[in-house]
Amino acid sequence: MYFFYYIPIGIDAETRRFPVMTVFFAVTCTVVFVLARYFPGETPFEFSNFVYQPGVTGWSSAIASAFLHVSYLHLIGNMVYLLLFGWYLEDRLGTISYTVLFLGATLAGNLSQGWYNEHVLHIYVGIVGASGAISGVLGAFLVRLYINRVKIAYWVFLPLLAYNRAGRVDVPVVFALALWVMLEVTRGLVQFGGASAGVAYVTHVVGFAFGVSYILAGGGWKDARAEACRVRAQRHLKRGEFVGAQDELSRYATFRPNDGRARAELARAQVQTGDAISAKASYLKACELLLRAQERGECEDVYEQAVRGYPDFTLAVEPQLDLAFGLERNLKHELALKAYRNFARRYPRHKEAPFALLRAANLCYNSFADRSGARELYGALVERYPEDVWVDFAREQARLLA
């Protein structure tokens, strides 16, 4: 005789947006449970009509029954898994795709369990609960976020061996969910041998298989491999293994060539490995991608890092000017001054070079009260571009600062 229980309590993944449908499904299940249990006569619904009865009701009931639960334990167990795993999965799939997964796994799981009950077990009992949908979420999670780790709380009790232990441990997602599948298949086989049919194990297994198939059919494996590279890189960085991080981020760039933040991480790793040429190229690409994505704040931070390491760091003409103007508007005057001066130094023959010198000179005087620096820049404009429209203004300013 043995007892083994575990429950997931955390995942080492990041999220970027609120999981609207995951919370909606969880709230709906909870509200329906409370109404059906405590206010059955005060609602316009007859909740028993939503129970899926194999051979009697149709596919709509197979979906609606997912929002019914028979006990607190049934509800809480399902909602813990839904909120924990669905929270991160919806972030990756998006609201619409995640909703299709949830409802599709529900339908496939409940219809399969209904057929199994009717033709194999020869029993006719109603099916309720979100187990099929949640199993689909777990299957999709296994493929899409296989690289992550799950923190689980566990209890192992072997009375005949006088063994009793409980605790928490971080395990790979693959291990945790493979263990879950093994337990579900084992219990399903026991049920096939004549055990009670109180739990819909076929729903679990089919829902899980639906989730795996859904992600693979939608190209989720490529996304999973890309995220795996990013996660492994972050783990390398935390351990100070910059060569390993550089390799993983380089691989990630082949999957996600337009991810500016990842390019910036790659640049920082290349700085640590002493690869200055590659680091500057990566910083350049990161800034351009972030500007294109309208992530100006992040771009300005990356540019500041690049200039700190490479004082002459300059983007292409249009991005550099765009960045310099934005820095000035955002009152980052010191960094804007560097951006203007670098532009004038890198592109001395460009038609905007005189204006860049003028902006730099104005910043020197107005923002830093640096009269000598401003006079030098005004003088450079007069000397280098005697035909420019700003020459008279620059000459007069230089005279006043003399």
C-alpha cells in the first residue's frame, strides 16, 4: 500500500499580459458551482440540463458540463491547475487560440469518455468538470513550455515501510507532466479492470493528447524551441556562463530575428566574452529593432549601455537622428549630446550634420552651462559648413560666448 500526492505551486516562467480567458473560465466555474450548490432555485437555469449524458445529450452539453463541479475538492483541484498552467500558456498562445484549445480539449475529452463509458464500461453516468480542458492545457503546456521547471509540493506515505515524507522540489516540466500522464493512464487501466468510474480518466488522457496535437499542428514546436534557447541563455547568465549564454542567444536570433531585447542581451553577453566587434553589431541591431517596434524607452537604455562601452557608437543616419531627437525630448540631455556629436563625427558630409552640431551646442550651453564646449561646437559649425543656413546664428552665438 502506498500514497503519493503532489500539486504544482509555481512555475519559473515570465508573463507579459493578463490571462483574460483563464481567469474568465476559473471565475465562471466558481460562480456556477456556488449558484448550483447554494442557490439552485433562485437562478433561471436548471443546472442538471448542462450535465453531459452520453447517448442522450449532444456536443453542446459536452462543452457546457466543463463548468459544473460536484464538490469543493473537485473544483479547487481543477482551478489550481487551470490558473497555474493556463496563466502562462494563454500568454504564449493568445486569447483566441487559447480559447479554442480549452473548448476543443473539453469536447474531445468528454465525447471520448462518453463513448468509453457507453461501449466499454457499459455504464450510463453523467460527466461534469473541466478536467478535459485542463488536461488539454497541460498537454499544450508540455510542448510549448517544456524547458521550464515546476515547483511542486508532495507527500509520500508508505505505511508498510514506515516511510512518510513531504516537501517541495523544483522539477522539469517534462518530468512533472510525464508523471501526471503515467498516473492517469494507470488509473484508467485500473478503472477498465472494474474499479469505480467516478473519475473520467479517459477524458484526462484524450484531453492531454488533444493539447499536444493542437500545439504541434499550430507550429508551436518552433516557438517552444525559440523560448528554450532564451530560457537556457538566462540560466547561463545567472551562473556567469557568458559563452554559453552567447551561443544560446545566437541560436535564439535565428528563430526570432526581430526581437530587439534579445539582441541587446546577446550584445551584453558578447561584451563579457570580449567579442567587441560582434557586441557593437548586436547593439546596433538591437537599437534599430527597438526603434522600429516603437520601444523607445528600451532603445534609449540599450543605446546608453552601448555608448558607455563604445563612446563612438553610432546608428545609421535616420535611426541615429530619430534617437537623438527623442533623447532630447525626454530630457536625457547628456545622452542626447553624445548622440548629436557622434552623428556629426560619423556623418560629416550629411546635410543634417550642421544641425546636429547646432543642437549639441545649444545643449551644452542651455542644459550644462558649458560655455567653452558650446563655443567650440558653434565654431566647428562655422568652420566646417560656411555655406549652411545656420552659420550666421552660430557665428553670433560664438561671439557672445567669447
